[in-house]
Amino acid sequence: MKAAIKGLALGSMLLMATGSTFAGVTVTFSNSDMYADMPFAPWERKEVLDDLTEHFRELAATLPPGVDMNVEILDVDLAGRVHHRPSRDLRVLRGGADWPMIHLRYSVVQNGAVVASGEERLRDMMYMDGLRNRYSSGDSLRYEKHMIDEWFTKKIAPKRAG
């Protein structure tokens, strides 16, 4: 058990050294050029990664003082399927087996001690159910953000009070 906690603490320090750090959160993207489903154009890929980082930053802003979250994104499969166009990729959403998936590793550190950690494959097979999603239809990552919010509420928010 002590070895696992030491490993998580070391991993957390490495994440902080190599990732995008904002108040309360460190987000890293491992091998993002190998992700299952990302835009082809480098500027569009950067936009997606930046939007995900910003979303995690917004969630982490709700954490109390002394609580930090480290997230390592291992894989991303965005909602829908891409149809390549000369000027910009077109993403088509059909609601079938094209649901979003994000594979991540995380740890929550409170006052220097790891209080929660794990590896998750977030999926939302019901992503087209518009009644569940609070994000506007103009948000290109609305389904992914909703899925991350649900994970955060179930896995991180209950742990932060401890």
C-alpha cells in the first residue's frame, strides 16, 4: 500500500513537472498523436486539447483550497465520426456506436496526501440525449464535457470533502 501511494505521489510530481498546470489541476496528454480520434489538422488538434485542459481547469476551480487534481489523458475518441474535407474536418453524429470515450488516469491530492486515484475509461453511450446536456449545440466538445462532468461529480466531488 505504501509503495502504491509513493508511486502515485511520484507520478503526481512528474505530472506537475510536465503538464499544463493551473490552480488546482495538472493536465497532461500522453502520446496525443496516437489518440483514436482527433482532428487531422494540427491547429484543430491543439484546439481540442486546449479545450479539454480548460474544462478540467474549470472543474478544478471548484475544489477547496489544498486539494489538487492531476489528470493524464491516455486516449480520446470524440463523439461522432470524422469526414475529411479540404478546409476543415466535418464531424457527423448519428447516435449509434460513435459515442465519446476518454481514457484517463487521475489522482486527487489533499494537503500533500493522495486521497483518490485511478484509471478510467469514460464513455457516454447516450450522448445524443439532449435533455441531459447543459452545453450549447455550438460547443464542439459538448458531449465530452458532459461526460467529464458526470465522472467528476461521481469520482472527484465526493472525495474532496474528506
